[in-house]
Amino acid sequence: MASGEELLEEGNEVATFAAGCFWGVEATFRKVKGVKYTQVGYTGGDFVDPTYKDVCSGETGHAEAVEVIFDPKEVPYEKLLELFWAMHDPTTPNRQGPDIGSQYRSAVFYHNEEQRDAAFRCKKKLQESGQYRRDIVTEIVPAGAFYRAEEYHQQYFEKTGGSGGCHIR
């Protein structure tokens, strides 16, 4: 499989999402036709090169996130957004299921103005749909440094044969 950088040189795009425990989020995105590469890691904080232990302390400001490289001709960014909203509860601040802390917050980290605009449009449409009784608290913020998580976290469910342990609706 090509590296993330090589895939970007081929005209693919990058998207970054945080929706709770990154194992289940990554597993969900990996099943999408048009997704070429995923990696789990940490972003949105102010601590350089954090470890899992650092992020779990809740003191780095990072979220557990998934970086997705996708072919926009096969799967538009808006479809990834739809999947993102559907896989978690965007109305719970700093929590998904039993996982509690700012590292489990809901966030879209946009890489360009088109992604930003699409995320805000989608969030507004979802909020106005009446699907949720509470306000959507998902952050929509510029993408910053993304730190790849330790190797044992990458494609965790594929490595362990598991599918549980992470809350994905």
C-alpha cells in the first residue's frame, strides 16, 4: 500500500475527524469505497508529539482522531461527513459512550475552505432536522499538526480480531 504522502500526490484529499475512541472510527472509515488510507492519532492540542498516555491525561488538549485519505471522485467529502455524524452522538461534549474526557470530543478538523463550509452546512442542516433534542456541540476547526498514534493502535480491530470496546452508535 502506498504511503499517505504518495496518495496525496495522486490527487487524493485528506480529511480529519474526531468522534470518540479512534479504533471504531477508523474501522468504520476503512470500509468506505474510495477511502485509500487511514491512520489514528492525536490532533487539536498544544503538546508536541504526544503519546497515548499523554493524551489520556486530558492535559494536552488533543483529541483522538482519524486521518482519512480519500479519492473525491469515488467518495465526496460530504459523504464522509454524513458517515461521521451518523457514527457518534454529536450532542455530548467531551464524551462518547463510556469514554469521558476532552480527548473524546466530537470535531471536524478541516483542511481547506471547502471542507469548512461543507461541515458547517451539514451541521446546520442536521441541527435543523430535529433529529436531536440537544444542540450539536461538534467543533469545526482548522486542521493542525496530526501526530500518528503508536503502532498498536493502527487498524486495532483488524489486528486483534475484535470489534467491541469502542462506542460507535
